[in-house]
Amino acid sequence: MSEPDSETYALATGPLVDIAAPALPYQPPMPRSYRPKIGVIGAGGIVPAHLDAYRSAGWEVAAICNRTIAKAAAKAAAFFPDALVTDDMQRILDDPGIDVVDITPHPSQRLALIEAALKAGKHVLSQKPFVLDLDEGERLVQLAAANGVRLAINQNGRWAPHLAWMREAVQAGLVGDVQSCHVAIHWNHGWIAGTSFETIEDLILYDFGIHWFDFISSVLGDRPKRVYASATNAPGQTAKVPLMAQVQILMDEGQASLTLDGGTPFGPRDTTYIAGTKGSLCSDGPDLGQQQVRLTTAQGQARPDLQGTWFNDGFRGAMGALLVAIEDGTEPANGAQDNLRSLALAFAAIGSRQTGRVVDVGAMRRITV
């Protein structure tokens, strides 16, 4: 058997021809004419991103509800001064003029709120992560169907420009059959020290990691079968819960991984790489708002000029996908049934971290936070 020459051994490549980037529908979806009134339940720290996105899209938020009414009043004054301010959710559910409800409180509080809204005949956008119990999630999916309404999940990362373009490229067949998908996030998540997030032991894999489990699921579908994960504290971190985690996703004829370095104080970097039988995709940059995407095929390399940002275009995309589905009578791209697959992947990673063993996707049905 002949030995490879030095260039072959080193995987040297020649220059690539620059080609035009294909036009892909990566931007947040917008309904053609459907403009419902929206009720927002919860006025916590993430809600300004929701309200700003809805205002920029030209959608009307007719009511904001929060247990501490002053918080609801402050959000209304800043974004929708004409909105009803209340501490009684039932006023929103009883209003026949409000079609859609955006439910934002934490998962442990959210289940009963979603159930009440669906029974009231409201379409629902639930904040992520959707549920703490996959069986309860299935029950809510069935309840939505029984009441003839749509239930979607605010997986706003789906419409981060770089992730959305890559997903659309995969779905358009531009890279062929996906062989691998690897995500590596290196950033400083130490801001959680002293906040309520510090009480969530698997925060990195659950509340934050769900964005990337959802992205990987949107690219690989039901191909992931088993998961092995670990987590640890970063040297020098002040937060009480682990800020570092790594996940190996096992599947037939392929592999995927997720690395979360949440204690990186200098030189942040976010990279996503997808390899396929006909090409590859790579997105890279210093943070989630500054990403350069490259598509490489036999024809050459393309670098799309992407418009928009994750905050707040991602939030406009999550609500927009729900409104489009209502208008067209279809399932939302971010529908709850599909999201349960993403959650099953995240739950398996948490189960693996807890046990130190490989866990089948779907075997871990419930977690506590």
C-alpha cells in the first residue's frame, strides 16, 4: 500500500471559488393579513424583548398581566401605553377580542396557565423551556388540538439569522445528507451569580442549552438516539451551579455534539459546523450577534449577507410563526409537538449528567429545577 504524500496527509486544500449565496427564507415569518390582539401574561425580565419585537412588527398587545401590577404597568407604559394592565389573568381569557396569549412565567408556574388559556380557546405562545414533564407536554398538545387552537413555543433562537440560514440550507438540500452537527459556545455566563437562575443545577443544559438542542433537533430530526453528557464548574467562577457542559449525541451514521463553556472571561467565541455529503456549513463569530456564515460545496464557497439580530428578530420569528400557522390553518414551525423532541434531547442530556451513563432520547420523561 502506497503512503500518502505530505499534502494529502495534512488534508491540504486548494483555493475555493466564491459563489453567490442562495436566497433562503431565513428571516422571521410574517402573516399576510392576520393581525390579532395579543395578551401577554407575565412581565418579567425577558418580556421587553417580546414587546419590542411585537411593536416593531406592528402587532397589537392589548393587555399585559402580572401578579405585581406595577411591573405590568411599567412594561405597558414603555411599549404599549393603550394596553389593559391587570393582575387578573382571567380578564384576558374572558376577552373575546384577544385571540393569542403569550405566556412567559417560569415552567413550574406555566403549566396551569397554558392549560387555562387553551381551555378558554386562546392560541398560545409558551416561553421556553416548554415543560418539566414530557407527558404533561403531550397532554397540552392534545388539549390544544381538542380545542381547535395552536400551541407554539418561544424557541426564539430558531430565528437568529445565522442559525435560521443554516437550517434553511440544510432543509433545501444544499449540503446533502447531514453527517454531523457540532456547536461550541464559549462565553461568560457568570452574570447569573446572585440571581434566581443560580438555583437551577442544570441551568446550562436546560434553560440555556435548550436553544441549541432545539437547533440540533431542527437539523437532525429524530436521528439522535442516545446522549452522553457531563457538567462541571469553571475555575474562578462565582456562580454556584456548573457553567461548563459537554454533550455527545449518538446516532446511526452520524454524530453531533454541544460544548458550553459558560465561564470564559476573555475571547468569547461561538461556532456551529454542519457537514453533509454534498457540502458543509460553518458559522463563527465572537458572540451570538456577530456571526459570519459560510456554505462550501463542490461549486465553491458562499457567504450570505445576513440581516437582523437574534434579539429581537428571534422573538418576532417565534410569534410570527404562530400567527402564520393560525392564518394558514397549519402547524407552527415552532409547534409544541415538535418542541417535545428538542426537550427529550435536553432531558436525556440532564439524565446522563446526573447518572454518568448514556441515556436514550425519550427515556428521561421528567426533570426538576
